[in-house]
Amino acid sequence: MDHRLVQPVPLWMQLLTEGFIPISGNSVLLCGAGIIFLSLQQMAVTLNPLLVIGLFFSLAASVAVILAFSYIVGCVAFYAPVAGEEIFTSAMGLFGSLKTFPLGGLAVGTQVFLCTILPVGLAAWYPAAVLLGQPPGNLGSFILPTTAVLLSLVASRMFKKGLQHYAKSGSIRYSDRGHRR
């Protein structure tokens, strides 16, 4: 937020326009919807209301997991801004690079790790398996919503604590020892 407050553009305008790409961002959404539709046809899975509801529920829960995880990792920036940015970039890069891999052939311990501690498996692999009626062996069918709720609670708590710390101490980034000077 401190980056936005020093910009010569009103805050509301920045929040409405930064990262908002309704035209160019639709290509990924449309391609994804097409791939889902074609794959369901190839697998002879009938598209019924329960499957559509499950798809949207899984999508919402996966988004909650990714957002909560990003807030948890991003809270490091309240205490160490420069290191926090580097850690955040690397941690969120794991979602971009690992979420597309099928994890079914990995050891059960690795699957559990990638669906709990580092929840990249909950972004695509796990919800797809559950929707297709093939929930992964040792992972319960409610791990996605449970993890989404737990990570959201942890993220909320950590963000509040970090914000309190930031309110008291400010950011070293803009002091004489910070890297922005």
C-alpha cells in the first residue's frame, strides 16, 4: 500500500486498473473452459448440475488456498520488506510451475506435503481428481475446503499481526538503510 500512496494517481483509480485485464485475460479463461469441455467429452463424463456446482466450489476453494498462501508468505514483508518480496516471488512461482503436474504417481507422503504444507496440489490436481470421482488415496475428500478455511484463518491472523507491526515500526525500505533511497 505504501507504494500506491506515493503515486501521483488517486488510490481508487490504481486499485481499479492495476492488474485488471478483462480483454487479454479472457483468453486463458476461454481456453481453460474449452479444454475442460473437450476433456469431459473424451472421457464420456456427463455434464450435470452437480458436477458444475462441484467445479465452481472447487475453483473457489482453490482460489482461496492460493490467496491465503500468498498472504501468509507475503506477511514476511511486514518484517523484512526486501527479503519478503524475494521469498514471495519464489513461493508463488511454485504455484505457476507445479500446479499443472499430475501428482498421482508420487509417493503418498509427497502428495500429502504438496496438498497441505505447500498446497500447490490443491490448485488443480486434487480438485480434478475429486471431480472425476477418483479422490487421491490417503487424502480425504474434504482436504480442499478444510485447507482453504484453515489457511484463510492463519492468513487473516498473520496479516493482522503484520499490519500491527507495520503500524508501529513503519518500513525500513524508506529509511536511509532501505534499498529504495
